[in-house]
Amino acid sequence: YLEKLGADMGFSLIKVSDPGEINQVKVSKNSFALIATMGERDHEFAEALLNSNVKYIGVVASRKRGEEILSYLRSKGYGEDLISRIKIPAGIDINAVFPDEIAVSILAEIIKVGKEAKAKNEYEIFEDPVCGMSVSKSSPYFSTFNGKVYYFCSKHCKDSFESNPKNYIK
């Protein structure tokens, strides 16, 4: 159900059957991961995903099984800051019982997490280094200098910066 519903919503799905395969899959901070192994090596998948930069890690499991996974990760030395990235059970609580309902709750949570992160990024405010104006991260005018991204209110400010960045960096 989740695969079809996700595809209908524009998500692409990559299935892996071994935790070692996760390192071979291109994941990013915009990736979402779901562990649905019916208890088969789910703790290994959780550990592999904690070592990636995926935005969301959900596990289809009971709360009891979830505690076993989290205990395993703690025993391996993972701190609460990392472990807190894992959502067990996956999905928004809508009292789902049937597989299609569970799929809806999981996809709803993934959408929610994605929208929250996007909203946070869009409303993060930066100062245009040329004119001092407040600028959103969603500005189409930005430039990278010495590994740092700078945002601008206009093409004019961007062009001025790019002609001599050191004049504008504090």
C-alpha cells in the first residue's frame, strides 16, 4: 500500500534487503527511510540509517519491539541525540489497524516532516551582505564563497558581491 500511495504522491522508492546496501544507495537530507522488516534485522537497518543523513527514520514495529531496537542502539554507544531521530512506531497516530490505514499514517508523517523542514528553511532569515536587507533562504539570488552560502535581495547585490566578495564579508 505504501509503495503505491507514495508513488501516487510523487515519492520514489528504493528497497534494500540488507543493511549493508544502504551505503550503496544515494541518500540525502531530503531522503526518508522506513524499516518494515517484520523484526528481521531491523536493529541493523536502524543502525545503518543512523549513520546516514536521512531526514526521517521510521520503523514499523510495536512499541515493545521498538524499545528493543532502541536498547540495542544504546548498547552500541549511540546517544539520545541520534536515537531520537528514529520514530517507533512509524506514522501519525490515527488509530490505524489495517495495512492501508497504516500506510496513510506513515505517508502523512513523512509529508509532515518534509513540510516542517522546508518551512523552517524557507523562513530562516539571512542578512544580505551588500545592503544589509533581511533575506529568506528561498531567495533566488545566492552565491557561495569560501564554502559559505550568502543570500541577496536582488541580482544587483549578488553581482556586486561576486565582483569582490572580500569587500562585503565582515
